[in-house]
Amino acid sequence: MRIGELAERAGVSSRSLRYYEAQGLLPARRTANGYREYAEEDLRMVREIRTLLDLGFALEETRPFVECLRDGHEAGDRCPDSLAVYRHKLAELDACIARLGEARERIADQLARAAEPRCAFSPEAARRTQRTPP
């Protein structure tokens, strides 16, 4: 299949496919007239890349999954390197969740302090209520 058909079937742009090729993630065979030609397994690779990108993985993090598919595995996450990327991404997410939890607690504390009832008398009001000596 040509680049336009692959792009349509995978739900990505032709530009994305050319970028994946430039990054070494998607091999393109060339016809005699220079057109890119793709096989059905390339569609699986592009779908794997898109799924991982949609989950928040960086493009380079998809490499082990693509290589796993290229090695003939049924799924891109059947190889040790793919599992290592999953573990790393989970650790990143856990750290991010912890930071967000801490930030949330600090903001909640700030809100609680800001919402506390204030003394009815401000320094200005206290000065006005002072009596002058006779």
C-alpha cells in the first residue's frame, strides 16, 4: 500500500509517517518510480506507535515495541525491552502523581488559611475606637 492509504487506514497524516520513517521506526520500501510502499505489518507498527503516543509515551519510547513487532511477536509488548519501558513510564507517572498530591495538599492548606475567619477589628478600626485622653 502507498503512504496515503496507510495514513488513512492508521488514522495519521502522511507527514507523521514520513517522520516515523526518518526516525527509523517505520521502514519504507521504494518502488521503481520512488513511491513509498508499505506492507500490512507496517499498519500494525503505526497503530502501536499511535496507541503509545496517545498514552503519553515519547516517540523514542515506542522503539522497543516496534522492534518487538518487527521480530515477529504478536504484540509489541511481548519483549523484555518493552516491559522495561512500561515499568519506567509507570515510575514516571507515580512520581508525577506524588508531586501533584503534594501540590494539592499545599494549595488546600493555603485555601483553608485564606478562608479562616478574620478578627473583626483591623488595625484601622482599632485606632478609630481608641479614646483620646481627657
